[in-house]
Amino acid sequence: MSPRNKKVKPGDLVILTKVPPGLLEGLPKKDQKAIREIVGKPIVFVEYDDSGRLELEFTDSEGIIHFIYVDPIFIRLADRQADKNDSED
């Protein structure tokens, strides 16, 4: 997803397709684990920063809220219909 192609709007669910290089460097092990666990799962897009990165928000398994900033190439828009169907099962 290109920063110029801003199809994602605040509040949309997005999928982190992989952990961007360098994102985990220097972070505590618990934070690294939390980020790895959300890859491939729908998380909330908050806003774009001044550099065009996406601010993403998620809550880990311990109830801790995290914010990460990633380049748009590492996300895709979540398929809301698929998510809705999963929740109806």
C-alpha cells in the first residue's frame, strides 16, 4: 500500500503482513512477543504520521495497549466480510 494511496481511514481494521525490519530492535521481550502475535490479525489503524507511516493500536493478551508505526507496505486492509463471518460462527 502506497502512502499516496490512502485508502485506509482512521478506525479501519488492517492486517500487519509481517514485522518490519528493525521494528523489534531494542524493545523488551514482552513487546516483541506482542507484536509478533498480531501479525496476520486485524488491528486498528489510528492515523498517518507526518512521514506517512501508519499508527496502529492493539491490545496484547495481558490487556496492555500498544501503538506501533509501520510503513504502509507492511499492511493490507482487513477483509471486513471475512471478519464478520468468523464472528457469526
